Amino acid sequence: MDLQKQDQQDQPARQQGAAPRVTELRASDADRDRIADILREALAEGRLTADEHAERVEGVLNAKTVGELEVFIQDLPAAHGRQASPGYTPVPPRPAAGAIPAEADANVVAVFSSAMRRGRWRAGRRLHAYAIFGSVEIDLSEAIFEYQQVVIKAVSVFGNVEIRVPENVSLRGTGGGVLGNFEVDTLDSVESDAPVIYVDGWAVLGNVEARPKRGKLVADILDRVHRKVDKGLRKHLDR
């Protein structure tokens, strides 16, 4: 089937809000590492020459989606002997209108000044950040998440709003810039019940940026994982 015709057939489903297929999802660093490991083993086994390995690794680094990554290993046995699913779980649907109150639990405002919220603090369901000729920093890397879904409204007018999140949460963004920059890195957590942070807003002659803070993880999620591992080990030892 012609690729253009196939894309036209897929458009109605995407326009109706259907979940993208796994192959269409954006690739994460964990996905690239998984493919790189398979290629490294193929090189060691003599299945790939050094030039083939180098060429494919370069393609892996430039790949944007999970489907593009799988192309580089589809002729290798190791790819079919491993689980090919991406290193994340589907993000829960965005809260319906009214599910999260329109009134913010907290406001961070900077007008011809700077303001920040960081450290060990409790993140509510909604946070508003406004930077008017000023700078706002929202650091969630050590925050306590009482709710799985958190909405952050960020508005920058001749200002700057920077949002930092732990790297094991899911992150989504909806917004734009008017002679400005609105940039939200898409993250997908491997934890099905990990916090999901939605950043909505506008940058008017300013900047709104949301991205992970490398090395920072949600401690509550790590504790939960450790408890699961300990429980599994105890069951194994009791047998």
C-alpha cells in the first residue's frame, strides 16, 4: 500500500483522539539504549561488520520514533528473542473538563522580578506560573506528588518560565509561542501509576520551557519499586 494513502487512512483515527500505535510513539533514551545493546551484541557475534554497526548506531541516534528504531534490528535474531515493547507504559487520559478545579492550589508570579518554587514541597492538582518581564522557576524534582495528574498553567510575557521535573514521570505540553518559545519535552514513565504533568500555556515574546532534571527521581515511586522487589525476593526465598 502506498505510504501516503496509508497516512491518509490513519488521519481520521488520530484526529478523533485515538491513541497512537506503539511504532508511532516518540522514542526515549531507554528505547535507543535497548536497540544499541542489540547492535553491539550483533557486532560481537559477527552478524554485523564494523561499518554496518557504525551506520546503524548513527541511525539509532537520529531516530525519532519507536518504529524507526525497530528497522535497524529487524534482520537480527536477538530482536525477535526479546520483548520489543518500549520502555514506558501508556499515559492515562487527560483529565476531563472540570475534573481538576480551575482555581490553582498555588500561584507563582514574577513581575519585573524573579520567583521560584523548589525543594521538598507538596504539588497540588493545579499550579499557575506567570512571568511578566520577570523569571519564574518551578522545580518539581524533589516535590511530593499527592495526585497522579498535575496541571501547570505557564504564561510568559517578555519573561521566562522554567519547569523542571523528575525524569521518571510522564510529561506533556499544550501551548504555543507568539514571537516566543514554548518547549515541553515529552516524557513517558515506565511506572503505570507515575505522576503525569501537563504544562499548558503561552509564551509572548518570552520563553516557557519544561524538561526533566537528570538524576532526579520521584522517591515515592522508587520506594514502591523497591517494595515490589523485596516482596518478590521474599516469595522466592520462602519456596
